[in-house]
Amino acid sequence: MQNRHYTQNRKQFVFKHWSRARYGVFKSIGRQVAIATMVLAFSLVFEVKTTQAQADTADISKTYEMDEVVITGERTPVLYSRLARVVTVLDKEEIESAPVQDITGLLEYVLNLDIRQRGNHGVQADIAMRGGTFDQTLVLLNGVNMTDPQTGHHNLNLPLNLSSVDRIEVLQGPASRVFGVNAFNGAINIITNPSKEQKAKVSLSGGEFGFLKGDASTHFQTGKFRHFVSASHKKSNGYLQDHELNNTDFKNTNIFYHGKINAPDGQFDVQGGWETKGFGANSFYTPAYPNQYEATETGFGSVRYTFHKEGFTMRPVVYYRRHQDRFELFRDDAPDWYGGHNHHLTDVWGANVSGSANTGFGHLAFGLDYRNEHIFSNVLGKEMDDPVDVPGESAVFTQEDNRSTLSLNAEYSFDWKGLHLAAGVMATHYSEVEEVQVYPGLEASYRVFGGFRIFGSYNEAMRLPTFTDLYYSGPTNIGNPDLKPEESATVEGGLKYTGPAQRIQMAVFHRNGENIIDWVKENEEEKWQPQNLVELNATGLEISWEFRPQAVIETLPVSKFQIAYSYTDLEKAAGDLISQYVLDNLKHKLSINLRHQVFSNMHANWGVTYQDRAGAFVKYSDGSYGEETPYKPFWLLDTRLTWQESDWKIYAEASNLLDKTYYDHGNVPQPGRWIRFGAEYALNW
């Protein structure tokens, strides 16, 4: 037992960790027991503010009363099962045992997430939810908005490796009233946490196709300041080595820091990171010129202070993110007509303050956020009077643009008996639109009996067009500066069950989308151009069941079994246009995960996914386009075998074990079977 503390009214014993399912021990104590844990994605769901002001869930002490199963945090007190939406939480144990090497691979198993990769190991991937596009999902790092205003292709350019992540929280469904602009179909919050323990870890892995990865991290404390530092590097020669043109090689380096220090009635939180990568972009944006290349560099930093006293919380935060990329349509041997590479540099900064107060009968939460986005480019934006040199390149920026948003969020929530009710609104002003836009939301859940609860919600949301949507013109594309923001209204309802050994989520939703942006064209001879589709409606079903057998019988070899299925159908009003993104949604997805003991200190993890994508792509071969080819459904099997002894961990893993041929994007083949081996050493002092 650690960190025992007392409240004014009663005594609480707080456990920082417990082994699953030994609940009988707690009940036998004969008193009310509270356990501090980080199971729930509390900051992601109930920080009623724009994304930049997310609460740090790693430091929120939530209280479980074993009979009532009530969670109490710094914000609105709420129970996991009371959430009126679908939420997935990937904890440290799941992250460390998964048969993947990067965050992108891990998200492949999440309910109704569509991960469309153009390059393996997180080189370049698009992430979408519930039949949406890759620009409609908000990505956060410890609550700080990492969304790229140039294009959603860069949203997963994060300066940390998978082993540095403490937890990932995935919220399904629109949440503009909670998180602000661009939380159109959901949000993903990636959490790290400087530990109070003094420890370090190093790991090395390698495998086929010249894959090599090394990373190191450490947690340490200086006075009241806790620190976490990590660094990693990985590379590969490319997975298409048996093809005439491989061009799937990559190199990736990142450094990340996260620090916390306690202050009177609060805490400072500081984080920063840097990432650089370069990769062969075989057929990424057009199969006509497969020898493409891209190099990106990302840097960011943020400072947050959390003040909490007597039921009142105030949280100001400032942040900055810079992203630079160079895209080469021809990596070498460019034709005479080629005008040169594309260069972009985006600078994003923001400041916001959020707060909450206990009103006696419910909780009031509010926030004010300002975000500014600027781009330098030689292809995106408005013409500049005086060109600017591209940092580190022998080129100049000739175009630029700047925009800003100011948002106000407010929400009131309360719990009464078995009812949880929350209502809120976001009012936002976008610098390119004169009037203020308002997006309300309402959600409720009700405990029927036992661990069963029904829920329902109505939420409106909006998403701004990216700079690429507005301006990009090239050999195969043309921009549209007259695009309007996307808007949607979503109705959702479902059933949840939460128990000591299992968790069940079932939901149905219907989304009406207006002015949805997609890159379309009428025939193959035309260029792709973004347009506001008149209407795009989505209807879907989501079901997931998580079962932990060892919570029932501790000696069972299986520690976790999880199965999740989603179905999403899109109904469009876009005529006979050929779609590049929006209309090629993931229609059926089935994910199965099994963790079990093999013997003694050896464990295995199996991941199975089935994907059936709607739509088709135009097959390109022998220098010309052919007929439209429907996407074929496919099964993938990944596995990892891990042996752990004391401070050592050794593993072997394989992705696409059955060596299936499949496509996430038309004409971009994905890797076949890929086998890797690795070792990790951890040290505590």
C-alpha cells in the first residue's frame, strides 16, 4: 500500500497498483476502499475545452468505490460506464505486448479506426474514424493539439516512439463542443508520464529488409521536478526489394522530453520534441511517377499550469508547433518539364485557459482558446511580395497564408441516481468567415441494472479545410480557395456493460454531413480538385467485447481476449464523381486480440484483423490507367512471442504472418510477411 491520504470527512486507503481481479481481498477489509488508477480516458472525454487544454490523465487521481464503482477526478465526476459515447483505452501492458513497432500499427486494432498506410512502420499513414477522412480526426500529445494545418497526412508525425507511450485514449464520435475545431469524428490522445521512479531502458531490434531500430529512455527526478527523456532511430532498406523499383526505404529519428514539477495548489507541465524522417514514397500521390521521395521535420513545445483548490480548477497553456517538409515528385532523373520540389513550412501557436467549478448540484466547465496557423510554401497560399529562403534548402518560399480561430466552450453536467447528463456548446470565430458559428451537444446515460447502462447523444461539429485543400495545384491536382468548413450533426445511442472481468460496448450512429471536402474528378483525364460535396451521410454499428479471464480464475493462461466489429455505410450526394478519399471508406472491420502465457516467463500476443473497404481504384500498369478495380477484402495476422526474465525482455514478432497481398491506397502495395527480433534491458535505481 502506497501514498495513503485522508480526506476531511473520511479515511481513504489509496492503492497505486493492484493485480487484476483480486477484488475479494478488498471487500474482506470491511471498509470502503478507493483505488487510484488511470484506466479511464478522463482528460480526453471530460476536459470541456478545446484540445490544447486537455487534462493530464496521468496525474488525475480517480477513485473507484468497489460497490458503487464511482470515479472522481479533477473535473466532472463520472463513471467509465456512464460515458455516453464509445471510448477505447490502450494501457501500458497492451502497448508493450502488441506485435507492432509503432503507434500507427497499434491503432490498426482499435474499433472503427481506419489506418491507411502508404509506408510501413509509421512512415506515412492516414487515420480516419467512422467513415470519415484523414483530416477529420484530432490527434493530441498529452492534450496538446498536434493537428497539421497543411494536411492530415502529417498528423501522425510525432516525435516519440511507441515504447515511450504510457497510454492511448481513443474517443469515437464528434466532440467540437468539448474539444473545439476539427474534432469532427473523434480524437486520439497519446499520453506519456514522467515516473517518480528512477529508471532507464534501452532496446534494439532488427529484421528483414534491413530493418534496424534502437531507442533509449530514462525517468529521473531532481528535487520536485520529474523528468522523462527518450530518443530513438530506425531505418529500413525497403520492403519491395524484389520489385524493379523498390523506393520504400526510410530513416526516422526523434527526441522527446516531458517534465512535471509540483507548485503550491498546482503543477507545471512542460514537454517538447523533435522528429526528422526521410522516405521513399513509391506511388504515394500518383502511380504515374512512382519514384517519389519525402522528407519531414517536426518540432513542438508546450507549457501548462494546473491550479486546483476547493473544487475550482484553472488551467492555462501555451504551445508551439513547427513542421517542415520537402516533397520530390522525382527522387532522381527528373524530366525537363519538372519545375522542382515542393517545400512547405507551417508554424502553429496557441494559448488557452480552461476552468471548472463544483456548483453543488453538478459541475460547470468552460474554456477560451486562440489558435494561429501560418504557412510558407512555394505552391500553397497567396503570392508574396518578397520571397523567403527555405531553411536548409537551396530554394525560396514564394507563397504564404495565415488564419486564426477563437473558440469559447462551456458545459454543465450532473449526476442524479443512475442518470448522467451533460450539455454544452462551442462558439467559434474563424478568420475567413464573418459570422460566429455555434455547435451544441447533449449526451446522457442511465444505469438500467447492475453494470448495464444505456446512453444517447446529439452532437454538432465542424472541420476547417487544410491549406492543401485550399491551394495545392500540381501535375495531378488543383486547389480550391473557395472551400467552406465542413459541418455535421450526429445522433448516437447504445448500451454498455462494465464488470470486474469484462467490458462491452455497443453503439449505433447516424451522421449528417454538409459541405464535406473530398478530392474528386469527373474522369481520369481531369485533375483531382477538392470540392464541398452537397451531402455525405454515414450510418454505422460498433460492437466490442473485452474479457480478462484471469480476473475470474487467476491461474488461467489467457490474460486477455478482445473482439471488435464495426460496420459503416456512406450515402453520398455527389453524382458520378470519382473520389480519392471520402467514398473509399472502411465498410467492415473485425479485430481480434489474444494474449496468453506459453510457459513460465514466455507470453504470446496474436492480432487478427479483417478489412473490407468500399469503393474502387483505377489500376495503373504499363504506363497507363486501366479499369476501375474494387478494393478486395483481406485478413491480416500479426504475432509476438516474448520471453522476460528479471530486467531482460527478448522477443520475436511477425507482421502479416500469412504473407497476404493487400492495398490500403490504390496502386500502393503494402508489405508482405515481415519478421523482426528484439531485446530490451530495463534498469531501476
